[in-house]
Amino acid sequence: MADRGLKSKTAPRKRVRLAPQERQSLILDRTADIIAREGVSALSMDRIGREAGVSKSLVYAYFPGMTDLLRQLLQREWRRLRRLQAEAADRAETMEGLVRAVTHVYLKYIDERGMLIERLQAEPSVSAIHDPTEFGRDSAVGYLAEIVAEHYGLPQDIAKAATDISFGLPAAAGAYLLQRRLSREVLEDLTVTMILGTLNELKREHMARLQPIRRAPPLR
């Protein structure tokens, strides 16, 4: 009887005391988990609090409202991804190595986090934010466009447009990856081939336009 009585008792869960910054990060983590699994529509401050192991009032203490919470989450995820891509790009020694490194980091992120960033960006009130830091999209495009312009001998405006458009290819590959039709490795190879092929064709086309016209000598 004594043993059964002891077994029937449930040990109380120990509450873990976290620093404010760690608690805020935990709330963002749990919000990201819900969005990755079920989408933004599944969110509520009450549910976020339950999943984070805190009260709804404490969630509001860190974030005045849902829009503010989602904006901070999007900024965090962008900065995290851009930082990883920038570090990978800095280690690259060739153009193929650079494109592959940036693409690899993005597809690995999608494999682990799902379409989290894309789902956040689909919310107009959230995507309206502008990140002026070095990890913002504009800064990332500008950094890579300078490399592309120098490597391929392209005008800066053409290099920037090509780089900006190329950013969409890994995103499309990421969406395809989540359908599990092709492996991450195969999609990485396809994406790298498409980006490099486009840049090489732009270089060829640009050089052809700048070449002097060759005329046959006049007949006598």
C-alpha cells in the first residue's frame, strides 16, 4: 500500500528561473515552433505562454502585442540567417564556393526551421519592418552585388538586380525541399547551377554588346 501511495504521487515540476533576456528568447523560440508547425493563424498570446511555460501576462510584459512579438521574431531570424550566410561567404575562395556556401546555409535553415521567415513575411503588418543593420536584405544584396560586379565585369546596377533576383531561387528551392521530392543536396546543386548559369550568361551577353563591330573590308 505504501509503495502504491508513493507511486501515485506526482513530483512537482521545478520552475526554472531565467534571466529576462533568456525568457524573452524562450518566448520567441516557442512562437517560432508554432509557426513552423501550424502557421501564424495558430498563434495566440495565451498559447504562446503555455508553450513557453509562462503566464499570458508575462508574455505581454515582454511584448506589447502580437505584431510586436512577430516583428521581433522576424528580425531575429533574418539576422541569424544573414549572419550565418555572411560567415560562410567570407570563407569562400571561388564564385562557385560563395554561391554554394550561401545556398547551403539557407537550405539547411529551411530544413531545420521550415518556412518560418516566409510565413512571417506573408503578414503585412510584420513584413513592413525595415532592418537597417548589416544583416538586412539590402545590405546582403549590396555586399554580394559588389563581388558579382567585380568578378563578372558587370555594371553595378545590373549586378545588383541579378543578385537581388537570385535571392529568390534558394527560397523556391526551400519550398520544394519541404515537399521532400528531392534531397537537399540535389536541390543545392540545382540552385547553384542556375545562379551561376545566369551570371555567366549575363557576362557573355554584356561582353558581346561591348565588342566592336567587325566589318568585312569593302570590295574593290
